[in-house]
Amino acid sequence: MILVTQNYKLAFIGAGSMAEAIFSGLIQQNKMSPENIIVTNRQNEERLLELKEKYGVQISSNHEHVLAEANVVILAMKPAGVQKAIESIRSYTSENQLFISVLAGITTDYISYLLGHNAPVIRVMPNTSAAVGSSATVFAPGKSVKDEHLTITESLFQAVGMVRQVKEEDVDSVTAIAGSGPAYMYYIVEAMFDSLDELHLDRQLGEALILQMIQGSVDLMKNSGHTPRELYQKVKSPGGTTEAGLKVLEDNQIQETMRNCINRAAQRSKEITKEMSTVPANTIK
């Protein structure tokens, strides 16, 4: 597997949190030079200047300039803005460029339709943990993708975490876990942090203990060979503190709620696909 090299020129169309997580991860992992990354967005110049100051990336509101030397174009705008965004850059794109989309619910066929040509398009779903090199990323190739494009994409996202290839029809389901999942974890951890005040514990100490507890739990799940159920049963003692806490979770159907949460996110991704990725018949070769 070749690594992303300094010879690649990456253009980010969109400057939100996902774009920042990806290119900041590449820079911090020393996989790409900021000089080889150029970022644009629709109209928020203040945001672009902030990113330039923080990471040293190139910025421009001139789409022709942004795309002039880009080997790889990463589409990272909001899904609702994909049509206008691609229309604004279409005349500066070519079939020699690789397009990588991190847009939830937007199909590779629809992006090809908007581009108006047969450039390779790969749909990717990373998460914001890319910023620290710990993303769980999946990618699915479109119709014009060759092995070299898969290699580039895998290499690019290996630099910011774990990468797996999937079928495009599975991306919506994976989005609910790998893409949206970190938000659910942060939501739960927020509740654990808030409990520190109720317990009259030092906030700094308590937060450090919680984060290490989570890290240790993940490490044990990865390395023990035991299922999650086996692991929490090992912690639980009859009549003990863990059993009392788990009883509250069971009474409030927390596992069922989490499954419903993930299923709803997957359903919403499918809804977005239907709402926004309709391709007129006979337009994709």
C-alpha cells in the first residue's frame, strides 16, 4: 500500500468540521504538507482565514484557482448545498481528478450527474475523530473508479484512522454507526461529566478518570476476546454497586433506546438519499 505523498494536491470544497478533521489529521500525522491542501467555502471568508492561521493551509474563494492543480477533490459541503456547490465548480473539473464525497446520503451516481462527466467518484464516511488519527472510515466506489483510485483513497484515510471498503448500498447503515456514533458517545459522556457535580467530586479529576475508564474499556474489548455482555457481567457482583447501576439502565431500556437511535439515523440517511440524490434516467453511463 502506497502512502499519501507530498505530490498530491487536495482541494476541499467546504470548510466545516468534517473537512477540518480530515486535513488537520493529515497534517498532524505528517502525511501531507499544508501547502498541498487548499480549502474553499461558499462565502465565509472569516472561517477560511481561521483555518489558514491555525493549520497553514491554502485558502481561496476563486474556484478556478482551487481546482487548477488538484489531483483529489474532497466534497465536504453540507449535503443540502451539493447541487449549487458542484454547479459552481463544474466548469473547472475534469475526468482526470478523483472526487471523494463525505456527504451523508448523496450517491456517487448523483455526484457524477452533477459533474456532467465520468470522473471517478468515491463515497466516503469518516468521522471527526480523523482530527486525532482515530477515525472509523468506510468508502464505496462509484462506476468509473479504478484500482489506483481505491489505493489513493484508502491511503489517504488510513492516515487518519481505520479504513474499510463497503458496498455503496451499505453506506447509509454504516453512517449511523461510524459517522454519527461519536456524537452519541459524547452525549453519554456529557451525562457522566454532569454527575460529578452531583457527587461533589473534583471536576478535573473526575473527567480524567472517566476518559481513562472509557479508553481502558475500549482496549479491553479489543484485546480480551470477550463479548460486551461477558465483560459487564464480570464487573457486576450480586448486591453490588454495578448491579444497582445496571438495573437503572435496564429499567429505562437504554439498550433499546440506543438501537432505536442508530436505526433512526440510518433511516434518515436513506431518506436524504431519496430526497437529494435522484438522477434522471439514462444520464449515467
